[in-house]
Amino acid sequence: MSSDEMPQTSRVSRFRITASPFLLELTFSKSVLCSREVQASVYMYNRKMRYLTALIVICLLGLCMVERAISQGAANYRLTPNDLLDFRVFDEPDLTAEVRLAADGTAIFPLIGSVALRDKTIPQATALLRERYMAGYLVNPQISLIIHTYAKRSFTVLGQVQKPGSYEIVGDEVISLLQAVGMAGGYTRIADPGKITVRRTEGGREQIMRFNGRRIAKGDSAPDCVVKPGDVITVGESIF
């Protein structure tokens, strides 16, 4: 083989592998023969691994942000009947329990019995339980209260919508009147968006509220409505 046909090489003594949690690098030192093609391959490999490392870090940061947003949403959620809670007290395994809010908004906890938790946030409920346990039962209890399963809450959309029926409110989700209409497939061809009624029962009293969906959609001064569990929304029919 002539000198022109010999592969181009550089002198290196040995190659060294450097490892990190997400990055594997190959480096070369002087006094071992290594072709430029191999060096180029190693260079491209290291670049790909650095890119992969950056991608993993970005994904982990994204997951942390999502988890933080979910935690914030759970902290603002107000407890309602049929919510299932995971209750624990640090270093008191005998007090660990799953408790469900009854129809009257109360829940039964070990030692202290019935506690009214309806409409309380998780931080408020935790503070109340801590007070109850400190009143003659435990000294400085460290309480953990987590929503295990949200109660099923729904509303109904009737009248001139594409898919009339009942729709679920998941967790602490906030749904506006127009979003509720959208969940039901939107208006039909003969719907009158200016004639939307919401029938709601609170405290044993029924009230009927009327809204102009057309003005709400335009952003006029007409107020929107936050849908509540049990609401019955009806979209009227156009006369023409």
C-alpha cells in the first residue's frame, strides 16, 4: 500500500471514557494511532449526548412546573361531599386512614371523630385537624392530607346544542358558560345564543339566571357565568 493510500491518522496514547449521570464522553490523549474518521465519530457522538442531556433537563424542569401547578390547583380546591381523602400523621401509623366526606360535608377521623370540612381548602382542613388533635390527643402533630379521589360533579346542557347531556367537572376545574356550551358541541343552526338560561339550586332554593351568550362572546359588559355542579343550562331556539 502506497503512502497516498494510508489512512490519515493522528497520534494519541490512549482513549479515556468520562461518565456523568446523563453524559458519556470519549476523549483521546497522545500516543495511540486513531484515524480522523474515528475522531469525527466520537465528536458527533459527544454532541448528540450533550443534546440528549439538555433535552432531559428541559423535560425534568417541565415536569416540575406541571407538578407545581397541579399542587397549587389542589391547594385552592374546596372540599365537597364524596371527596376521598388520604390522611396521615407523621410517626403515628395507627392513625393513617382513608376518609370520605359525607353528604353533610363531615368526615370521621381516628380519635377525634366527626369534623366538618365542606368548602374548606386542603390547607384550611389541615390546620383545623391539627388544632383538633392538639386539643388533648397529640403534641405538635405533623398532618398530611391529600385528595385521593375527587367527588364526581356534573352539570347538564340542554336545548339547541349539538350534544345535549351531562358533563363532568374534574377536580378544581373552572368552567365558564361558553365553555360549557362548547363541551356540548356548540350551538345548533337554529340556536339563539342570546337566550341562555341557567337553573341553579343552592341552599334548597332554585334560581333561574339569564345570559346573552352573543354579548359574552363579543366581550361586552355582559357578565359570564362560572358553572357550578348541578347547574342545568338551556340554550334557547331562534324564532326566525
